[in-house]
Amino acid sequence: MASVRLEGVRKVYGDSGAQVAVHGVDLEVRNGEFVVLVGPSGCGKSTTLRMIAGLESISAGKLWIGDRLVNDVSPKDRDIAMVFQSYALYPHMSVFENMAFALKLRKLPAAEIDTRVRQAAEILDIGAVLDRTPKQLSGGQRQRVALGRAIVREPAVFLMDEPLSNLDAKLRVQTRAEIARLHQRLGTTTIYVTHDQVEAMTMGDRIAVMRDGLLQQVGTPQELYDHPVNVFVAGFIGSPSMNFATTTSEGKDLLLGGHKLELTGDQARAADSRPDGTQVLVGFRPEHIELANGQESSAVRFPAAVDVVEYLGNDVLIHAQAEGNEIVALIPSDNKVAVGDRVDFAVPMEKLHIFDPESEKTLAG
């Protein structure tokens, strides 16, 4: 195992350097840690992973694997193993031969190769298909073979580039749990790339959120969920996405249309720091919205008109309009709400997020 450290790592394409894919990323992945790079398509996460793997050159900055600077080290000498989105299996080889191929290139003894392959196959529950070719396997089995091929190399670092994107929804849930168990068992430093924030939240020890080649925030899933540093992270992390509404500052309170949101604590201090009449962006998650029951509480309240109700079984997803803002609420399905109803929503004060609408950075916490 080894740590991975990026110091100002940058990737530029073109002779003029006009196309910047990654802007000076600083990130340290600790020994044995599972870190997820997450963000929308084109944010630079896969490019960053490919630079770590040595499949893309580094335009500027330094990359360390363990105590070794590897900017100019070839991929085969970096002691990494990569799992690709496309599986990249040799179609004419059996499962055993696919998993053993890299070990044969390293000229390991046949007995050691056999032991490593069969041990990995046992871990991944593919021992019964070692003599089959990839075309005889399901998508989930092919993904396990790709993982097995990485495991047998016993690398210092695993790199995984959206390995579950070709699987159906049910198999993705199953396989991400298997990868998490695999990491717990092996303890190998792992860097995992995905555009799926649910994968990131459920698998990563820490998450690095990227946008437009820039690292936005790094933290544990709980830290990113509870304390997003800006509007992008707040909206990207969490499903369904966070609600945002434009309000107007009035002392320690905010005005949502003609309705006053009475704030306390950090939120009140953040609002009070703004000149009266300036706009403030408030955010609150669908799962934190409640239906107000008329009792006094510390929750902020505002009226809304329901226009769509989606039944999800245990919960319902309510789409509503509140002072020109579309609000999505996730509430228990035993609350009987219908299209056309007017409801009063309530959000606990401690669950409210406040942002500067210009910089989009958080104003509280």
C-alpha cells in the first residue's frame, strides 16, 4: 500500500495551452484510504485519474506515489492497477488467462500465478467460471474479472474509472457493496472515479468534488452533506438535489416573497451581516422539509402550492411552487397530499444553508 499526493497537478491540451482540463489540483490520498473523485462529465476527474496512472502526461505540478516522485515514471513501473469502464478483457482468453496475463508478463512462477488467480477468484466468487471466455459471462461477472485482474497484481494503489457504469441499476448497487467489502478486506489505497454522487456517498472514506477542472471540496460524505462550501457542492451532493430559493435580507431575517423567515444562530448572524435589501440564496434538502402542523417550533415556515406528487412507496416526492421557486419535498407517504393542495412547509433551522448569490460560497459555518 502507498499514499498518493498531488501537488498543483495541471493538465493542458494544445500547443497554445488554451484548453485547461485540470487546474492545479492539490490532493492527498492517505495509505489504505478509499477516495472518490466525483463530478459531472467533463469536470476533469478521469483526466486526473489517468495522470495518476501515467496514461496522461502531467503539464505542471508533482505527483507522488508513496515516497517516490512519479511524473516521469512509466505506468508499468508505478505499482498501480487500473480497472476501466469498458472492462478491457481479452476476448480470446479465458477468465483465468485474463487474470493471469499481467503476472505472466512479469515472469512469475506458474505455481504463484495459479495461487494468486484462484485466491482472487474465490474472493470475487468467480471460481466456477475460470475456464469461460468473456462473451460467456454476464456484465457483473465481467466486472468481477476486471477487478480480479487488478487484485492479483497486489499493487500499492487501485485506480477505478467508472467501473459500474455499464451495469444495470440493481447490479450497480450489488457490485458497489462488493467493492466496498473488497476494500475493507484488502485495505489497498483506492482512487475511484464516478459521476454518480450516490456511489461516492456510499463508498468513499472521503470525496473530492470537481467542477470544470477545479477541486471544489474534499471531505467525508457527512462533511460534504452537512457543510457544503458552495452552491455547486450543495446541489451535487444529495439525492434528490438541494432546493434553492432567492430571499432578501432584513436584519437577522430573510424575506421569501412576502413571507418572513425568522432565523436564529449562525443563520441569523450570516443574514445580519448583509445590508438590508440585498439578496441571499437559501438552500434546504428535500428530506429535511416537513409539513407544518401549526405548532410553534424553531423551524422556518413558508406556504407552497403542490403541482406534482410522485409516489415512491414509503415516501412521496412533492413538487411545489413557493413564491416563484420550485420546491421539492420528500415526506412520508402517510401524509396525504394531492395536486392542487396548498401546504405549509417547515425546515428545521439547523438544516438551512445560506449562500452568497454572487460568489455562490456559503455564508454560515
